[in-house]
Amino acid sequence: MGYLTGQLGLPVAPAEALLLLRQAATHSTPETPHPAYIYALLLLNELTDISLPPRLLASHLPPDTTSAQEARRHLERAAYLDYGLAQTRLGQAYEFADDLGGFPFDPMLSVQYYGLAAAQGDAEAEMALSKWFLCGSEDVFERDEALAVWYAESAAKRGLPSAMFAMGYYTEVGVGCEKDIVTAQKWYQMVSLPESSQ
């Protein structure tokens, strides 16, 4: 990353950075799964403030492989190594049928990956599960309002503003719980409070 961003007093050298990052991604372990994840995001052009020319990226790919295919391989590796952010990203890929990696729409795989990440305390994954269980998925799994509330509340307690808003809505209209306007107002107010006062 130092060669990508010029940190640590290193010169910006994208070709060198890609070579080293690819090696680190290939040798990722359960103790260090994040290189595979970072390399995948780089290949998908999803790292903020870092964009590399497609030609440079292509020069570091195995023969007959696209950036998206290689990114998918490394995302799956990082998820297999139990890296929560990669699991959340795969949950999104299967939820939204991500073209970049050729992911089909698959509610069960989406919920499975989100569930793995949520078990590690990923609030974004918990909120995604809340949305899935709020609606269910036709012919795959039924809606479960109690689970929707449970995941939203867990994410809200971790400080995720969208989850706080969801809890306000759920308690306002009685989704998976009793209607309670006073509690709903408290959740809504928490969305706008500075993080230090929550």
C-alpha cells in the first residue's frame, strides 16, 4: 500500500505495488486475510482515492482472466479465511447480482455471507440481514420480523445510523414489536446525535 499511496516515505510506484499486493493476496492466511480483500477491491476499482489504469491491472492478471474474475477469486479467498469485510462484500454481490464479478442473484448465499460477517460483529452485515428478513425471499425463505428487529437492534447498538433509523421505523409502526412512539422517537433522535453522546 505504501507504493500505491506514497506512504511511509516510499515513492508512488503502482506496478511495484500491484506485484507485492498480488503476492500478499496469494499468500493470505487466517491471521492476515486482508491483502486478498484489498487486492480484490483494487481490481474492482472500489478503493477510494486509488484508481489504476486498466492496462496496468491487466498486466498483472493470469492469462485468459479478467479483473472481475480475479477479484472474485480473491474476495472468496478472504471470505474463506474468515475476513468479515470480504464476507459482507460477497453478501452484497449475491444480493445485487454484481456484474463485476459475474455473481448471480442468490438470496441464500447472500444471507449466508452476511450471517458469517454478522457473527463477527459487522453492523453493515447485520443491517443487510434485517432487510432480508423484513421482506423474505420468495420460494427461498419466509419473512421473519422478529429477526429483522433483532439484527437491526444489534447494528443500531453498534452505532450504525441506518439501523437506528430502522429501529425507529420498526417501533413506530410495530414491525416485529409493539408500537411505541416514545421509543421510536428516541431511536430517531439517536440518528442525529453526535457519536460521542450515544
